[in-house]
Amino acid sequence: MPVDAMVLVVIVMPCAVAVFFGAFAFNGMAPLAFHCGRCQREFRRKAYRDFPRRCPMCGARDWNRT
């Protein structure tokens, strides 16, 4: 087996499969629900996004205080 074909089989093909399935990894994740302690409203964010710094409804920075 030539070296070029071996590189394709050993390195490039697994990377291509990983990128293909990785593109669909976040598609089926359920959104996270948060509850604001200030305005008593609920908001949702996608699971792969960072933890919210402020409530999108009222803009409070301390929305998660009890």
C-alpha cells in the first residue's frame, strides 16, 4: 500500500468522520431553563452557550440570587 493512501486511511478519514458527526453534536441538545429571582420570569438558553451574566427580560445582573 502506498504511503499516500496510508496517510489518507489512517489520518484524514477519521478526522473527516469526526468533523461530520461533530457538526451534528449540538443539534439535539435540550435548552437550559433559568429562573430570574428579580422579575420571577423564566428564560431559556442553548446548552452550549455560556452561563448568562444578566437576565434577558429585566437586565438584572444578580438574577440568580435567592
